[in-house]
Amino acid sequence: MRQAGEGETSMPMDVTLRQLRAYIAVLETGGFSQAAKAMHLSQAALSGLIKELETRLGVRLLDRSTRRVSPSAVGEAFEPPWRGACYPTLTRRWRA
């Protein structure tokens, strides 16, 4: 991954808002199944969005086990700025 120059962010330009929303949805709902339902996606589609996001960033954002999903150390650092950016549009959808 290239390094950010002065005045640039290090986020690749091909990361989509949909991928970021999927990531935040997983964190907010606590799992892939619940997040997929909240976003009106199949679980496979949601998993694909998360995998694409992690691949494009070159890091693992979520620690997965058979029983739970939690943010990795990188995911914890990545989440706050994006939760704020996505939060207003997300929570209205599944907290209504």
C-alpha cells in the first residue's frame, strides 16, 4: 500500500461508503447475520463487502470466531472516524 503524502489520507480511493456502512453495521449489531438483515442484504453479500474492504485496506478489521465478531486492534482504531461519518444514515434504518 502506498504511503500518504502531506495533506493526503492513507485510505485507498476505491473504498466505498457501502463497505464502510457494512463494517459499522456489523459492529453495531454484533454479527454478520443481524447486520445483513439490517442492511437488507444476504449474509454472503455482506461478507463480501467486508472482505473487499479488508482487502482494499490491506488489514483485518474484524476478528471472527464461530460465536462472535469483534473489531481487531486495527478495526478499533479505524472505527471511530467512520462511525461518525456513517452513523446518521445508518441508525435511522435499523433503530426505527
